[in-house]
Amino acid sequence: MRVLIVEDEPKAAAYLRRGLSEHGFVADVAAGGEEGLYLARQSRYDLLVLDVMLPGRDGWSVLSELRRTGDQTPVLFLTARDAVPDRVKGLELGADDYLVKPFAFSELLARIRTILRRGPARRPETLRVADLEVDLAAHRASRAGRRLDLTPKEFLLLSLLARRAGEVLSRTLIAEQVWDMNFDSGTNVVEVHVRRLRSKVDDPFARKLIRTVRGVGYVLEAE
Ligand code: CA
């Protein structure tokens, strides 16, 4: 189980990391919101332990950004504040649980185990980019209310692009995520599928959403 700890107080972060490692977790630490968001997007974590008060981008902002882009990684909030509005805010934003500092490590561990046992039960949301809608649960996509007829691979490719909208995704990353294969420069499977996807997602519409970034990869965004 991999856990990302986003906590700006070095002693608290080191304490959490050590404790979690001793209990069989692989724990990474990010010292700020931006770094936390970056790491959460770079690799798959089973859980995020997210401090609310962080320099720069705070915990609320990290969580809402993750949820906005369809990332449903469970989040346990840590905060020094015990105000009810804060608690409600965290849960509304899609936090899975909430722990008020100071807490006993055993309490944290118990909460983490409960969240992980519960599993990713939440129904994945619908991703929206301009007039494009990608319903992850129903495996349906539409533009301007018009249903797009996509193959399973095309749907997977589109949901990857939509989940990470605004981010340029390399061909290597796309090949790994959609085809579960290591990119071999001899194959043009990514190009071929992007072209087919475009013919359905972009060609019939004036506004183009999928953009090629030469020498880098592809990005889906509402420019
Ligand atoms: Ca803090």
C-alpha cells in the first residue's frame, strides 16, 4: 500500500512516514500543496494524508483539484482546526475522513485502515471539458449533448486525456496507460488512435479540444 503524506512540518512528516513504514506502508512525503499535487498525479497512491494548512496551495485546493480532474484517491485530512464548517467543507470537497491534530498515531492508523477497507466505492464522476462530457461509470462520452460512438480503446484514451485535461501527455505515457505496454518507437498505435478519436471528438465540431504538441505528445483542453 502506498501513501502520500502532504505535510509541511518536517517533524510531523518524518513521524508519520516512519510510523507508516513500520506498519508496512510505502510512504512518500510532499512538503507543500503544489508538490503534493504533482506527486499524486505522477504515481498511483492508495491514500493521501493531506494537511489542510500548507504553504502556497492549501489542502482544500489540492483536494478540489484532484476531484475536479476525476482523481478519486481516498483522502484523509489532517487539521489543527476543529471547526464544524471546516469538517463539512472537507467532506463536501470529497475527503474520506478527517482527523484533528494532535492525534494518536494508532488513531490515524485505524482511520487509514477503515478507508482502505471501504475501497474506492464512490461512483466515478463525469469529466467535463468545454461541451465534452465523459461519464466514467457508464462508459459514455458526448459532445454538445451528442453521443460519441467510441471503441473501448478510444474511450480509454479519451478518459485519460480528459482526466488530465490541460496536461501534455507523452506518447510513452499514453501507450503505458491505454495499452499497458512499453512504448516501442516502431509502432504508431498512439498516433493512429488519436487520429481516429479526433475524427469523432473534434472533426464534427468547430471547437477543437485535442491538440498535438510537436515532439512531446497530446493535450486535451478547452482553449
Ligand atoms: Ca501545516
